[in-house]
Amino acid sequence: MMLRIERVLNAEKLEKIRAILDGAEWVDGNETSGHQSRNAKRNRQVKQGTEAGQRAGQIVIEALGQAGDFVAAALPLKVFPPLFNRYAEGEAFGAHVDNSIRRLAGSDFRIRSDLSATLFLADPASYDGGELVVEDLFGEHQVKLNAGDLVLYPASSVHRVMPVTRGERTACFFWLQSMVRDDSAREHLYRLDRTVRLLSTERGASDLAVLELTNLYHNLMRRWADA
Ligand code: NI
């Protein structure tokens, strides 16, 4: 499932993160690369483990917790600390796959990456190129979103970032382990959750059909989720 979540960050939070990133220490993006993606990647990243990265990441994590659609769609169990990257003119990230298991250097923290997320931080009018391209069996999906919007996509997909041809593309990216490992099961739950919310708005939360569907949702969660 690929999903766009709009306005994860409001203007105030965007401003805060941009100010933090302007004063951050940027290093070669290959700091976090697996060996397959090393050749393909040309960009910069905020140095992992630095205070600036952690502060900006904390703002993102808090915003994600308030983004109802993100929580409903991703059903997050563990979120890898968000990272920040920047592509200047001529920089790109060729076709690659993300590692299945991500370990946080210097700690016991590790996750199975079920979902990848990119949170766009730059105004799309301020740069050309830089589209995230995600491949599936249908073909390619090009994604370039407003600042503050996020795309959620299966970490299992081959993907790339097109060369930036003008300006700079700044984004936040992270992986997460979902309570529901299977992508299609997670999509069923998300669709059911949306339906229940819609029906609940029309009929009220105590309506019998709403109650039965809510029960079905939770019983499917019991069947499919790890908590
Ligand atoms: Ni990637």
C-alpha cells in the first residue's frame, strides 16, 4: 500500500525543523547505506546521533503520533529514529532496496523495516527533479509532495530519487516496524478502520452495525497483530 498523509507538519513545526537543520552537521549520505545502495547514493545527511538530528526527529515523532491517518495505516510498533537528507543540484539516489533489518549504531535497538516513509520538507516549487520513484508490479509511482506531507510505502519495494536539477530537496525519512507484518492485511485493516469511522459519523458510535464492525476490526487485529 502506498499512501499520502497530508499536513503531518504544520507551518510552525516546519519552520522549527528547518532552523534546526540549517545549524546541523551534514555528512556524506552513505553513512547509513547498505552495501548495495552505496554505489547509487549521492546526497548528504544530518550526522546520526547528533543533538540537532535528535531534536528535529523528536518533532517528527510527536507529529506522527498526532497524525491519525498515519497511525491507522502504519499501525506502528517501532519507529527507527528519523533521519534527514538533502540533495543538491546533480545529486540523486539510484534504484536500490532498503535493508530488511535496521540496527541503531551503538544500541540494542533494531527493527524489521516493513514500511518506509519520506516526509517532504522543502517547498516543491523551490527545486526541480528530486521525485521519489517507487516501483511495483503496475509500474512506477513518482512522488513529490508539499512540505509537511508524507508518503508511506512498502519497504520491500525497489525505489530511487531522481536527480535534482535546480535548488535543493530536503526531506526526513525513516523506517518502521508495523504491528501487522503483512502489507495486504494492514491494508484491509486500514480500509475497515476508515469504513467504521465513516459509518460512525453517519450513524453514531452506538449504532449496532458500527459496533459489530468495530468488533470485527479488533478481532482481526488480535489475529494479525504483534503488540
Ligand atoms: Ni531507500
